[in-house]
Amino acid sequence: MHEWRDRDEEGVVIYYRATIHASRWEFFSTLKTDPEWNEHEILSLEAMEQFRDVLWNKHLRRRAPLKHVEQIDKMIEALREEESSWRVDG
């Protein structure tokens, strides 16, 4: 399990969690004030980039395999392509 936190535009703390089981990633988030975790198919590009940094740091300490970093890199690339096609279309 991987956890990290960030703040939204209003300064509210958001906690993120990512787990992998059977080569399938699951993503969750919650606000500091909310005890319930919300499941997401995928997180925002910004949150995924933050997760990649967390995962890379764990990999450097030999706490996460490189293949997990590579999987997240592919997801981030797909998000970037989706975002750029949305900008062109919209």
C-alpha cells in the first residue's frame, strides 16, 4: 500500500492511497475531515504524478519494484494523451 497527501485549492488536506493486487491498481482518496475512503478508477494527472514520485522514491530504497513505476508511467502517459486530445477537441 502506498499513501501520500496533498492540499486542494482551498488548503484542505487530501489523503491518497494506492494498492496493487493481481496486477490491478486501485486508487482511493479522502479528505482529512471525511473518515470514508472514495475509490477511483484513476486519479487526476497531478495526483498520479505525485504518486509516481512517491513510488520512485520507494523504488530507490528497494521498497517497490521498477515494474510498478513503469505501470504508473504508462497510466500517466495515457492521461496526458487524453488531456491533450481533450484540449484539441474542446
